[in-house]
Amino acid sequence: MSPNCIFCRIIKGEIKAEKVDESDNFIAIRDAHPKTQGHTLIIPKMHLVTIIDLPNKLGNELLEFTKKISYSLLEKKYGDGFNVIMNNLAPAGQVVEHAHIHIIPRKEGDGLRSLA
């Protein structure tokens, strides 16, 4: 844990956030500045800066957790599709220096542009 990291402080319960789900090593919270309704962040509980820092042994758990949250967003009708995005380091748009994945529910004609 990093004492000045906002995500570490959320994980420790020092800062309130809308928790969606949790596993042994990850937490899912609603984005504080959502691009669409249901925009959710998947955050490792361990302080890591990028996906490169994620231990390989956590890769399957991260994928399974991301799939679970994505499916839940579709089931709850937040969107008819979704983007899974991870910004790694400042040049790629990473603002908080704690690894996190964005799951952004999408609907036809929502006006958002994708990077791909």
C-alpha cells in the first residue's frame, strides 16, 4: 500500500467509493467521473503501477474478475456492449499511478469514441 495513493486509501476504507464487487486480490468500484452509466474500475489491492507490475500468478484471477464484472454490467442493462481499457503510464493517459482497468458500458449512438 502507498499512503498517498487514492486507490490504496479507497481499498483501506479511508476514502468512500461505491464498491461493486471484491475478490481476494481485486476490487471493483464505480468510476468517480464516469464516461457512461455503470463505468467501473477494476483495481488490484496490491499497489502496482502498470500491468507489467502485476504478478503473472494473478493474471487468471484478474481476467475472471473482469469478465464477471463486465457480464454483470450487461445483465443490469448498463449497455449492450463494453470497452475494457487500461492506460499504462502518463503518455498513455494514466492519471492515478495505481494499475486499474476501466470497464465502460456502451450503447448504440452513445457518442463515445474508442481508441482502436
